[in-house]
Amino acid sequence: MPIKQLFLLFSATLALYCQEAINNEGIIKLVKSGISEELILNVIRQRPGNYIVGANELVLLKDNGVSEKLIAAMLDKSKPEGAADATPKVALAAAASKSATIPGLGLFYKKNNEYFELITEEVEWQTKGAMKSMATVGIIKKDLNGQIAGPSSRNFLSNPMEIIISPPRGVNINSYILLPLKSEDGARNFNVGPVNKKSGLAKGAIAFGAEKVGENAFRVVLPAQLGPGEYGILASTPTDAANTTHKMYTFRILI
């Protein structure tokens, strides 16, 4: 076959390949091949994508060396057209209208006008007598150190995020504490202590407000967006003081 015809055939094949949608497996292959992050970002932005971005798939991507910057680009590519046009005012109105459909008690995050339950994880207390140091009125009596197994939560959220708290009977919204988690040696650690008299905030906690959006539903209102990293929401009212474990609602902010 003449060289010119070979060149035309190669060009047509390359053009066809470039139009094919790339998926999660394709991104993992590109990362493991040693291609630069910037080049892979261009591929994600310019080529059609068929990405699966559920919690399990995001964990798998992370385990295979895909950076959070690349994952964020995949998430952005997966957004339905026009999703970024919604204003905060519209989002707030939607939250109020959807309050009746919150599926029971607990903590939930909003995605595409639906509520999904935040997965809880067990806290392993590093401080002796930790459960006894947690009062039933939302007050922690002394500094406590806790740890959660694993380097990352299975709940992946992106800014602007929306979390709804629906407390069980007898639990006050003020009993919930938002804490940053520090990843160390394959686990996530945190420290929380008594309320500061001047700030009214528990030691180590992140300040947030609560806006009532339903009969027993409160929207978490943050003074500023949370940065990328690991976080957890702890209810300082123990369900059973005899237990040595406690549940924390964890999540990871990607962007």
C-alpha cells in the first residue's frame, strides 16, 4: 500500500479513537502508564467520558493512584448539562420543598435534588473512659482522642455541599459537632474537647449554623466552604454509655 494511503488510514483510525468515550478503566491505564497529570486532565476535558462515579468506584480510582484533581475533573465531566447554572437561592428553595422526603432520622446529603444517607463509621476511642466523658446535654467533659479505621471515608462530597440533620427524639441539634479528621498511618484521627466559654465552640470543632427546613430537619450552614479533606460529624450524646464505641458520620470533600 502506498505511503500516502497508509498515512490517511492511520489518521482516520486515530480520529475515530479520539471520539470514543473514555471510562474509569481508561483513566487508570493512563495514570499507570506514567503520562503526566496535566495531559490526562486535557484528555478528560476534551474527550467524551463515560465515567462511573459512585462511592465504590471513587475509592477504587483512589486506590489505583488516580489523584483527587483527576477525580474532580471526572466528576465535573459527569455533571448533567446546566447543573452548574442553579443559584444558591434556587438550591435553598429546593431543599425546603424536598424536606418532606428526607428518608427518616439521621444525616443526609443532597445530590441532584435527592437525599442520600451519610454512611457512619465506628470510632475507636484512644482516651480512657471516653464514653463516660460525653454528657447527655451535648457537652464534652474533657479532651478526647478518637480514631477511625481506613484512610478515607466512603462518602464523597463536592462543594457547594448540603447536609441535612434529622435528630432522633430527645437529641438536640446542638449535640452535633463537625470535626476535621487527620489522615495518619492508614487511619483518620481527631481531637475534641470541652466548649470554649468565649467562642461557645467545642475544642477542635468547626463552627456551623443550623437552619430548620422541616418539622425535624436542619440544614447545616457553614460560614465558609470546607476545603478538600476528611471530616466527620459526631453526636456528643451517646446512645448507650456502656458501649466503648461510637458512631461518626464521615465524608470527604473532593473540591
